[in-house]
Amino acid sequence: MQIAIELPNDFVALQEPSQVQQEIRVSYAMWLFQQARVTLSKAAQLAGLDAYEFMAVCKANKVPTIDVSPEELANELLSLNAAA
């Protein structure tokens, strides 16, 4: 599917159209991922990146890639300690 959006000329003139397109893809992929509408793998695919590159972009934009509450982490650590 192709979606066209109209951007002001002065905005597009600052960058190459392919760079604008890539930045929009990455931003949309991060937004979908942050909203839990797609998996990390799907978001990376949409962004045109591999999973590690996408995770690095998320980190640079302060988008967490691991969604674990402090309680879940504490329980997991307790389970690991109990098993040891």
C-alpha cells in the first residue's frame, strides 16, 4: 500500500525526499511499537531496519524496547534465585 501525504515545500527542501520518507517510516514504526500495535520485529520491518538497528533507534529516542514492570522483574529475579 502506498500513502501520500503533503508536506510544505520549505520542509522538504531541507532534506532529500528519500531521507524524509525513511524518517517518516521510522517514526511511524516507533509510534506503532510504542502503542503496542505491532511487535518489535514488525516495527523494524516497517522501518526498513533489522531488529538491532531498530532497538538502537528506539534507545536514541527514549522508546523502551522491553516492557517489564519492576514487580515482574523482582518476581523473575526471585524465581531465578530460588532455582539456583
